[in-house]
Amino acid sequence: MSKNKKITGNTYLGVGIGVGLPLGAVLGLLIFDELAIGAGMGLIFGITVGTAIDSNKIKKE
């Protein structure tokens, strides 16, 4: 492995899931009175945003 090789990970995907899941759970409890519905919606939102940012960063490099 060379020293100059850049290693790109799925860091924004993890951040998106980490932020989207609890935020969706709270909004789900407030709006739907269901934790699972909000957590699922937050998870989907976090995965979508995190993957979009990751693919944008990889494309620029």
C-alpha cells in the first residue's frame, strides 16, 4: 500500500444514519405517536442524504 493513496469511507453515510434515526424517532413520536414509523422515515432520509454526499465527495476526488 502506498503512502499517498487516499482511503475513502462511508463516513457521511454513518453520520446521516446517526442523525436521521434519532431525529426521525422524535418526529415520529410527535407527529404519528409511533416510534417505529418516524425511526424508519429518519433512517431512509439519513441513508439517502449520506449516500448522496458520499457519492459527491468521491466524484470530486
